[in-house]
Amino acid sequence: MNVVDGSKHAVDLSHGLENVPVLIERSSSVPIFPEFQYSPENIEGPGCTVDPSEVTLPGCSCLYHSCCTESCSCLQTHGQAYDSTGTLLDRTQTDSGYCSPVFECNALCSCSDTCSNRVVQRGLRLRLEIYSTRNRGWGLRTLEAIPHGTFVCEYAGEVISFEEARRRQLTQRSEENNYIIAVREHAGTGSIIETFVDPAVVGNVGRFLNHSCLPNLFMLPVRVHSVVPRLALFAGRNIDAHEELTFDYSGGYSNQPPVELLSTQSDAAIKASRTDGLQRKPCHCGANKCAQFLPLDLSILSGNNPK
Ligand SMILES: [Zn+2]
Ligand SMILES: [Zn+2]
Ligand SMILES: [Zn+2]
């Protein structure tokens, strides 16, 4: 047990599995705390064809403390995603609306653990607190200021197949939260990679993030050791201490156009087939331009412009 800030926080929700304790605000009249198994990383769930803990990507042979673009095969193949301090570089989307995918150095790379191309894999570093929001159940806030571009946390859980995601969504009671995130990435050749992550039963601190139509975090698929992406959340602006952390479940961010406008026809068709028959739930984010309903799923346009 970690005791932080006197008696207010008595529990580390991660039971020591994270680098820093995940705190829970203990106050009166809080909703019932959900039971789930804590896992800092994705695990293989029903229908998942690739074990996310398996190392399936090649590594570089750099002998330096930190990799540099002149000599590193990882950075030459996939581009540089972070600056020397591990802050995400501005990944301004091109006219096509696609941003290049992020690949970190992995278990097969010979560079050191402190290589600046290792960020998400180093795990949680910020002091975050789960607390009871006024009207949206549990939420997650930061106890320290977070600069723009900083990695905040992963959205980790069971990696499942579409069929399993569908089965779980259709058997949900209307008062239950839907935690399943579907990420669609464009692989460059026009093919689309889909990843379904469900943190409801096995998951990490990311499951407490609420949706907002005006969020302060955005989600980016990041590959480390495996072809199965980790769903990483980064600060989309400078965030003050004690602000609630939120992201847009539809994959958008603030002033950027909604993903739908940029999607290809094939993506729109897949999206429609994936969400057919699912019930929409009201959104209580309170943003000026609130869409009134929670998005049903998320598309991330990552990859090269398909021809
Ligand atoms: Zn490296
Ligand atoms: Zn390297
Ligand atoms: Zn490498």
C-alpha cells in the first residue's frame, strides 16, 4: 500500500504494477467502484490472432545511448516521432488527413533504455487521480501540470476480435458503460487495420477517461515490440494540475475536422457495418459544441495516402 498525501489516498489501484501509484480520491458519497483486473499493458483476449506481448518487429543495431536519424534503421524506416526529451513532435496531418504511424525502438534494438525513441513503453510517469465527477461517474484528473505533446497514459485492455467486440456490445445493459475502442488505421495500400481494445474486465487507468467533444488528450496508435498497436494518449495542449483528462472517443481533436469528412468511402462503409444496431448514449461533456451523443467508435487515419 502506498500512502500519499496523508490519509486522502490510501490505495494504489495498480498494486505496484505502474512506476507511480494510481490514486483514487476517497471522499463521501462516491459511486460504487468498478471491479476489474489491473494490467498496465494490452493482453490477448478472445479472437485476438496475435499475442500483443510477442516481439514481432525488427530492431536497430545502434550502439549509441540514443538513436539518431543519420544511422538508426528504426528512425530511417518510420521517421522520428519524438524530440530528444520524448515529447511528441508536431504530427501535422497532410492534405489527405493521414498522419504517419509511430514505431518506437523495441526489445530487439541494441540502443539503451533511455533512447528518446522509447516513450510509451516506459509507462506511466505522471501522478493521476481517479475521482468522482458531478454527473459522469468516475473520471481521471492530473495532479501535476502536463506540457503539450507529453505521453500521458495508455488505453490498455483485452485485445479482441470484431466478432467478440460485437458480442460484448450487444449484450451490454443500457446503463453499463461501453469501454470498447475500435481503432481503424489505413495501412497505405488501401487496406485497413482494425484493433479492438476492451478494458472493462482487464484494463489500466485509461478506462477512467471520459469522452469529451472538446478534449485535452488525443489518441495515437504506437507500435513498440508488436504489430498490435498500443493506444497511447498524449496531451493535445498544455494541461493544468487538477484538470480532468478527456479524449474524443471518435478520434477527433479540438479544431481538427471530424474524421468522417476525411474518411474514404471504404472506411465509411466499414464504420457503418461496425456500428449498425448499437445504441447511442447521451454525452454530458458540457462543451459548447457538444455532439449530444457519445461516438460509437474511433477511426484514426494513420498510414500513407492510399492510391
Ligand atoms: Zn533506439
Ligand atoms: Zn536505433
Ligand atoms: Zn531501434
